[in-house]
Amino acid sequence: MLACLGIACEDEHTIRTPERFVRAMAEMTAGRHRDPHRFLDVTFPAEPTDPGMIVVTGVRFVSLCQHHLLPWAGTASVAYIPAPGARIVGLSKLARLVKEFAARPQIQERLGQQIVHAIDTKLSTIGAACVIRASHSCMNLRGAHAQGAHMVTTHVLGAFHDDPTVRAEFLSLTPTTQLDHNW
């Protein structure tokens, strides 16, 4: 790759670059060898009355663009509403779920879908939702050179899809501030 770009491969700064690159890619895509659903295996009893909406916001993650193998980073807000009598997971498990699905070659649209489908599949819910705000270096540093541009995706199932008031409550709880990182 370096030779194709005309970069000196024998320079003391680049001689080990290929192996460094492979190690970096292996680290950034380590999630592809692990099952993110495992984070939803340990559950706890919910309150016997209506447990309400459970929301975790500001989950920071880094992923690797599946198209360009360049990093993209952002924050996710994740929510679910347990069904009556259902069990719940610890809040850290939702953050771990996000980070594990992100730790693979990924596109933002799929990441959000995987998160809500995992919650919906593994937990007994009335609905699940996810909002992702991310900055993509493949768009910010090349191609369009759209520095400062962010992509926002929403993914909703169940009550979050069917009931506008539930969706509005969730969206009112998600931060809308700009991301603190730009490429």
C-alpha cells in the first residue's frame, strides 16, 4: 500500500508501518469476533409497577467505515421500555452493546439497527430506540471535505415507532449538541 502511494517503505518511520496498521485494524475491528448479545444475558427484576422508559445517553464510540476503512466516531442514545413483568439489564450493558457493535467494519445505519434489534430480541420490551450522532472522517477529510458535518440516524421499534408521544419523550431526552470531535 505504501509503495503504491509512493511512500518510502524503508524509512525508519515507515519500515514497521504495515504491521502497525494491521495491529490497529485488528484492534478497531475486534468486535467482529465477539457476540454483542452476551451483554444482555444478565438481567435483574424490574419494579413491579410500570418501570417506564430506560434511557442511556452520551455513549461514546469509535468505529471503522466499512467502505473506506477510515474511523468514524460519535455518541449513541439508547432506550427501551420493559414489558410488564420483564427483567432489565444494568445500564453499563447498553453502553457495552453499543461499543461492541461499533468495534467492527460498520456503517452508521446498520449500527443503530443492530442495537435496537438486539435489545428487542434479548429482552422482553414494549419497544426499543437508538439515536446516533457521528462524524465520519471519510466524509470530513476526503471526498466532500465536509469538515464539521455530522450524520444523525434514528432507529425505533415497537412503541417508539407506533406512539408519537413515546418517540417524542425519548427524543426530548437525547442530547442535540454538536459532537466534540471533528476530523
